[in-house]
Amino acid sequence: MLRLRFHGRGGQGAKVASRVLGTAAFLDGYNAQDFPLYGAERRGAPITAFTRISRDDIMERGLVSQPDIVVVMDETLLSDPRAMPLSGLKKGGVVFVNTPRALPEIKEEYGIEEHVIILDITKVSLDMIGEPVLSSLAAAVASKIAGIGEEALSGALEKELSGIISDRELLEKNIEAALYCYNAVVPVSIEAAENIPEKENIIAIPFETALVSSPAIKATANTPLRRTGNWRIFRPVWDHDACTRCMTCVARCPEGCIRLNEDGYPSADYENCKGCLICVEECPVRAISKVRETHSRSEEGD
């Protein structure tokens, strides 16, 4: 049995990716499970989805804690202390990372010792679909790594995406981009060892009062310490020569991330700007443009 875990952000399509993979496996003659796990249901917040595929009956239930394959749809999750996408990865397993960076750089920065496959599926999506829609592309990459046939993948994409996308042209673009990614990935041999527990572990969780168990807003990884600027695919950039200082962007920003600089012009707090681009849409003089993030978002600055 192969156990796969998808790590993405709300809106990137991790749930759909796991479902497309499960359907593709089923069409290819496997038994399959697929299901998501949500934390905070907010666009950009980390989420996880799981798929199990096997020629035999699947008797396991629950989360995949020891995956054979991990699909990381947003590179910045690798340094997120709560997401921890590499946790539990079996020795001999495979990691896919959506990134424009070089493989040696990724392995060195994040200390990944297992087999790593990289491809900038965000760029593929922008070039071929016109939007950063990653679900079908991530499913295609996972299918190739898991050894699912291209015909089964095509059938799964048609079946699952047709219930989500009504525009036939857009649907076909998704399928075309997914198959491009499928064929761009070099297949690998997965030799992950089974981790069989010696005995069943029963965990007893004692009752705690709300005063003890409720998380503090200032606790590690909560709001003040967990910057949300690494959620972006695009960042807003101001042309202050064209800006009339009407402050529409300041008023419309849902996160309060736009402040005035020393010259009285609006400027974004990139440590917390999530890249929703509402400011770009609302600017009446089109003085704000969107720029693709091409560097590590932990190194913010203009």
C-alpha cells in the first residue's frame, strides 16, 4: 500500500488533488481512500489531505502519519513549525516540492535526505491556465510518482474537475497543464520501509479546563509570531508616481496591512500581506500592480 500526504494552503486545491489521485487510482484498478484535514478554514491557511492506494483491501483508517510520498504544494510550508510536512516520512520515501529553485538548494536549506522531486507547477499553471490553480497539477505529479497510468489520470481529471469547472475551455486547460506536469516528472522507485508497531498504543487524554487548554494568542506560532506574508503567490507593488493618495487601498485591505510611509504614500506590510490583491482590484487609478514572488518569502523587503 502507498500512503500519500498533500500539504498546501487553503485555496490551492490540496483536497481536490487528493481526490483526483484517489479517483485515478480507482480507475487504474486500485482500491483507494482520500480525505482532507482542515484547521482554520481560511484561504491561505495550511491544510493537509491524504490518499491511500492499494491492490488489496484498505483496512486502515484515520490520518496518514507515516507517508511514503509527501506532496508540498507551497515551499514555505517546509519551514512552518506547525505544518511540518516532512514529519513521519518513511525512510526511502519521496518528497515533491513545488518550487522555482534548484534541487541542491532545496535539499540543503531544509535538510531533506530522502529522494526529492521539484517542479514549478505554479509557473506551469500561470503559463497554461492563467491562474495559480494547483489541484490538478499536484494530482498529476502525485499520480506519476505513485505509478498511476496517464489514461486513468485523464479520466479522473475529467470526472472530478467537470463537477467543479463549468467552463469547458478552462477544464481542458487544466487537463492539458496536468498532463504536461505528469510527463515532466521522471518516475522513481519507492522503497519506503513499512513501520509496523510492536503493540497497539492507547493514548489517554485527560480533561483540562478551558483556562488550561485554550491556546494563548501570544503562544509560539500564534498570531504575533506567525507572519502570514509567506502565503502569497503575488505581492502588490505601488507606483507612487501614479498614486493619488486617495487611500482606497488602505480602506479596502481586509487585514489592515497597508500603512502610510514617511512621504504619506500607502505601502504594504509584506510580513503580513497575504497577497489577496483586493488593493490591486480596488485602486481607481491602477497605481498598484501584482508581481510574482520569485524569492524566498522569508527574506521580505523592497
